[in-house]
Amino acid sequence: MSEKTKTKRITEAKLTENNRIIRIPYDTNDRLQWLELRRRGIGGSDAATVVGLNPWSSRLALYADKMGLLPEREDNEAMRQGRDFEDYVAKRWEEATGKKVHRVNAILVNEDYPWAFANLDRRVVGESAILEIKCTSPFNKHDFENGDVPAYYLVQCLHYIAVCDVDRAYLAVLVYGKGFYHYTIERNDDEIAALMEAESYFWTEHVQAKNPPEPDGSESAMEVLDSKVFVDDTELMMDADHLFDELERVSGIIKEYEDEKDRIKQQIIARMGNKARGQAQGWTATYLPQERTTIDRARLLKLYPQAYGDCVKTNTYRVFRTKKNKEASK
């Protein structure tokens, strides 16, 4: 065996034969098996959530997912298209770079980071590197053409670099109907150390300790809270008065700013006189009529009771309200 061939094989084997990296094979067509495996640790798609850089998920939602407290997210068209276009994007990247990639049909776990795992899109042949593939909407506000890569993509790549113990990650992005872009993310040990420390803390102090993180005000955190089954009873929270006090304080500030906002808006409308449009040096304003169609439900019920019963739906939802106790108000 030539020295060149030997070196190439050693490099290719880095992802699969590193004595600290464990392969967990799985059936790529068995979605339930894959979902069960990913609950055993923090994956690349979870990494950005752990450090607060995922705009669609919260740390509380990630905790609930790992604990099996939420129903599985249903497959949707965007997810399906992302999977179907994966081969195409990989081939585009090979054409653009002259490199070759292979699949890794296994979950990889590094003994240095036992709480973390990697489910790779592709590994790069003959190089200590992996390829991460993304498909995104043309309405994505990031300017990929000028190198504006979302932070949650970069964090995912850093996670894979750490778990797979490679030198770099390549990122290939297909913006549907708009363009194809690719980037190189080099290994940064300082950033990796910070990310792995955050992941370790989340896994040990929250998931393993069964200690949910505090809600962060996001929509996904509220979805977790609403998923609970509530009973008509009272929970004693004798140490929570500071939260109610803070809610009252912030609500007061919001009210003040809402009043200020309305005052300024009214001043602008007044300056417009009887014109429906206004023009300043750097701004334009419109005050145009809009139509909204509503149904007279009482009349509909009286005239067509059967149609009313067939068409009207009643939705149940929860409303959060607070009231200061009389004793505390004195």
C-alpha cells in the first residue's frame, strides 16, 4: 500500500474508526426508531436551541421533546421537500467543489461528549470534514449571496465538528428557485468548548435532573405550557409574589408606551389634515379605509338555525388573568 493511499484511508476512517466515536446503525426508513434514538442526546439541530439561537424553538420545548412530553411533530411538505432535495444539493456541491461525499447511515456518538450525537447528511471523502445540507425558502431574510449565514446553521456545523472530531464542516444551502450557495466552517476549539459546555449543562442539569428550564416568553414555550392537562384546582405559590409584582410593573410600562404610541399616531393623523396620505422626508403614511365582513350571528340563528348549527364552531382556549388579593392591596 502506497503512503498516499494509506494516508487517504486513515483520513476517511476518521469519522468511522476513531476509537472515541461510536456508531449506532439504524434503519433510515424507520422514523420511529430514529425519533427514539434522537431522544437519547443532543443532536446538531438541537444545538442552536440550547444556546438560544433557534428562532423556532425554546429550551423548554427542547426539554419537553427529550422527555417525551410532546406529541411527535407531523411530517410536512417543507420537511419532505428538504429530504427529497438532499441528493440534488449534495451533487450540486460536488460539482461546485470537485469533492466527493458519502452517506453515513448511523448515528455517531463521541465518548468525549456522551450527551451529544451526530446524524450527518454526508461525509467528505478523503478529508477530515463533513457536509451539512440545507434547503430554505426564498423568503428567508438572510443574504446568502453575501455570506449572511444564519447562526443556527453555524452552531449545528460546530456541533458536528466536535462530535465527529473533524477539521471543518462544509455547508451547502439551496434557496428554492433563487440560488445555490456553499460555505466552509473551520474548526474553532474555543467556540466548540463553549458550545459543548452549554450542551453538557442542559443535558445534566435539565434533562437528566428532570428539571425544566424557565420559559422564555416564546411561542414554542407557550405551546409546551398549553400542552399540559389542567385540573380545576388551586396551586399554592407562596414564594411567587415577586413574579406577580414584576408582571404588574411590566404591564404598566407597556400600557404607558401604548398610550404614547397612540398619542404620536394621532398627532401624525392630525398633521395630515383631510388627506389620506402623508409624506415626510424619510417616511410616508396612509390612512385608508378598509372593509371587514362580519356575520350577524343572532340574525343567522333566527333565520337559519340549522345552517347556524352546521357552520358555527366553538373553540376552547385558556385565558390568563391576575387579580391582587384585597389583603395585599392594603
